[in-house]
Amino acid sequence: MTDIRPQDTITIHPSVLLTTAERAATNVKGVSRMGNIPDVVVNLFRGHPQGNGVVLDLDKDKTVRIELYLVMMAGIDMVQTSKLVQQAVTRSIQDLVGMTVRAVNVHIEDVDYVSAEQPG
């Protein structure tokens, strides 16, 4: 194995963080899909990386705060599901990307009753 020299760098594009957070969140049972980021948040976080229901606040010290906007399935414990989402997203970012997660804030934007009524 080759040693990494001090002048070598590794750059991870913010889209990798956005995709990782989205995938981790939507893989939690009870999450129907990503929600829409409200316009006021889009304006507030202008210049911050944003994706499908995800807003990142990156610090120079290589830490990240993640805002997630989700649609939950009906009939689930939304608080417990949100905690599971926070754990899954934190674990994914730290394990796959190696960044420290300062916070994962979950915003439940809607409830999906249609998916809850479908058999299967």
C-alpha cells in the first residue's frame, strides 16, 4: 500500500454528500420520498449545496449540517422514524465520506396516505 504524502489531496464533491444523505434517508422504513425544500429555505441557504430534499451547510473544518425535507408514510411513528433517519444519514456520511456530521435536522413536509393504502 502506498503512503499518502502530505501534499496529496482528496476532494469530494458536494453532490456525493447530497446523494449519500438522500439514499440513507429514503432507505429508512416509513420514509415515502424526499420532500420539497420550501422557498424561504432556498433563499436562506442560497449558495449552499442543495439537492432533492437536502440542504448542506459545509464548514471549513470539514464538518457538515444536513437539512432533510421528507414525506413520511401514514401510520408510522414519525418521531421514531425521524430518529432512525438521523442515525442512518449520520452513519452514511461518516462511514462513506469520512466527514463529521454536526447535525441532521429532519423536516416532515407531508404524509403519503396513498402508499400506505397500497397492498404489498
